[in-house]
Amino acid sequence: MKTPQLLILLLIILVHVGAAFPTDRRALLGSRDKHASWDDVNVVAHGLLQLGQGLKEHVDKTKIQMRDVNAKLKAFNSTVAEMESKQEEALKARGEEVEERERMAAQLAEEVKVKVEEVKKQSEDIHSRMDRLEEKVDQVLTEPALDSNYSDHTEVPFIQRIVAAQNRRIDQLVEKIQQQQDKLEKQSLHLQALQSKVAHKRVKSHRRRDEETALRGEAEQSSTKSGLARDCHDLFVHGQRASGVYTVQPQNSQPFNVLCEMTSEGGWTVIQKRLDGSQSFNQLWESYKKGFGSLNGEFWLGLENIHSLSKQGQHLLQVELSDWAGQEQAARYRVTVDGEEDKFALHLEHESSSGVQEEIITTGASGVPFSTADRDNDLAADINCAELLSGGWWFSSCGESNLNGKYPRRPSLLRRRQSRRQGMFWTTTKGQNVSLKTVVLKIAPSTIKQ
């Protein structure tokens, strides 16, 4: 029973006792049989005093318990506040650590970039020296023979010694370049590892922050809709007329950036571009699958992206070539590129309406799978065309075309040297191998010609 109710009960008992106690002594004596005796009154009063004492002790105990509860609540609140401050400090320290790692990654990337430029300069210098040396050797070897009266057979060993010395020098320089490339690859791997760690830390930090926001009841709901075009022609249809880099998202695919070439016909999506040899196309399967290079220079869009574009419906492939003599060639095909389960096989059907006599690429009815040095999928039975010719391509045989070969340093040298087959080339219907200077491959929906 609560304390106020006990006090009220005590007052009621006292009132009843006072009413029962007679004020007249004579009446008391006359009615002794009817009323309680003084002893009974003393017993009741003593019980009431004990009851009051018990109530007082109960109230004191309750006060002590309330003070203990208040003290514990204060201690709990101080502990919670201390834990919150420690969590905020830890989050702040983690954020500073992530920023420091990002700065380190940026510095390493800058250092790698500088070293790459240095290696490029060294490579260009070596190439120029090799060109000058080859010119001198060619001049010596092509000079008309002297008259027998003035011939000196001792000049031949002398020239051979010069050539051998130059070859040794070239081998040393090539070895140094290889060492520099190995160092750059190690630094690049280290940089990628740092970037992955930074990204992992950032994801964990964001996840922890989201969890804390949810615990505090501050979670936010947001929904966005991509609204991206399916390809460059889709951008053209919606009014875009400027060529450049855009983000597209084909059906059932992730968004990615592309180079769009807007013409009077419509929008073409460029899937390969070669113009100056700034990007090495001697890559392996994974690189050709994902894509490489810069959309503002030389690049390969990636077999996965090309497949996601071509599977949206009937598409056309436009091939544009130019050689070192300034002659240009073009061809247009109806194109389909299979998925990775079918080795990204290429299916082409020549578009007769393009008015082009030469067929730059042929695949046949069954198509041609894509092949690289580490994935020998070509149709040649006894040789790896990608390893022989460099780069990755849809090789039906090793002699028809390779638009992803090495970029030639100089066409005159390519005509004289046996390694010319490793460069970019295509074979005419007359069987002549044409060394190429620029190559552009681009695709668009077949509705572009309507």
C-alpha cells in the first residue's frame, strides 16, 4: 500500500478512537460495560505508533533507493556521452587516415606518370638512333661495288664489327628499357593495391556512418533513375549533335563512357581508334575484354561493351582506314558480336550499299572468335596468330588482316624488315599487304541509314 493511503487510514482510526472515548467521567463509570477500557485504548495507540514508525522507515528506504537510482542514471549518461565522443574521435581519425592514403596514392600516380614519360622519351631516342643506324647500314650495303682495282676486302669485316657493336649497344638499351618497364609495372601494382585499400576503407567508413545514422533514426531514402541513352545514335535521336565523350547504358548492362561521332546520318559509337601509336595494343585477353586506352586518344572499347551494344538489335560496323601514302579506304558491314561464352565471335555480312569494292574483313557464315596471345582461338591449326602478329584480333588466318597490331614507327622500315607483319595491316583482294597509319572502327544501329 502506498504511503498517502496509509496516512489516511491512520487518521480515520484516530477519529474513530476519539469518538469512542467518553468526555464525561460519570458517563464513563456508568457505561463501562458498553465501551472499551483504557487498556484497550493503550493497546490500539501503541499499535498505531508502531505502524507510523514502520511507515517512516519505509519512506526513508524509498528515498535511499531513489538516490541510488539517480546516481546510476547519471553514471550511465556520462558513460554513453564518453563512448559517443570516443566514436566521433575514432571516425575522425579514420577519415584523416583515408585522406592521407589518398594523397599518397595521388603522389605515387604522379611519380609513375613522370617515369612513364621518361621511359617514352628514352624509347623514342633509342628508336631514332636505330633508324639512323639502319639508314647508314642500308647506305653502305646498297652502295655500288667499287672497281676491282680499288676493292678492299678488309672493309667487309670492319662493317660487320660496326654492326655487331651497334647490335650489342641496342641489346643493352633494350635490356635497360625492360628493367624500367618492370619497375613501372611493380609500382603500378603497388599503386593499384593502395587504391583498392583506400576504396575499401572508404566503403567501410560509409557503411559505418550509414549504420550509425540508422541507429539514430536519421536514415534517408533516395531513389534515382539513370535515364541514360542506350548508345550514341540514341543521343542523336534525342537531339544531341556534338561529337565527344558521353555516358551510355545499353539494355541489361552497366553504364560506361563512349566516344560518339555525330554525322548527318546519326550517331556512331567508336569502338576502336588508332592514330599515333601512343597506346600499346599488345594486350592479353582480360585487357581486350574490359577495354583500355583513352577515349581522347587511342583506345579499345572492350569486348564486353561491344557485345552489350551489338546485342540490342541489328547493327552496322563502319571500318575506316588510311595508309602512309594518304590513301583512304572504308567498308560497312552488318555486324553481330557474341558473348564471352562464344569467345566474342564476330559475324559480318558485307553491306553492298556502301559502294566499296574491297572487303577489309571477312568472317564467313560461322563467324570468327576473338584471339589473343594467351587465348589461342584463331582458325589456324598449327600456330598462334596473335602471338606471331602481336595484339588481339578476330584471326581467321594469320595473313588476312590485323587492325590491332603494332603501330609502325616508319613505313620505309616496315617495307624492308621482316617484322612488318606485326604492324597494322590488311590484305587487298590482289594479295597486297597494306601498312596502315590510322584505323577507326565504329558501330551504329542499322536504322541509321534510313
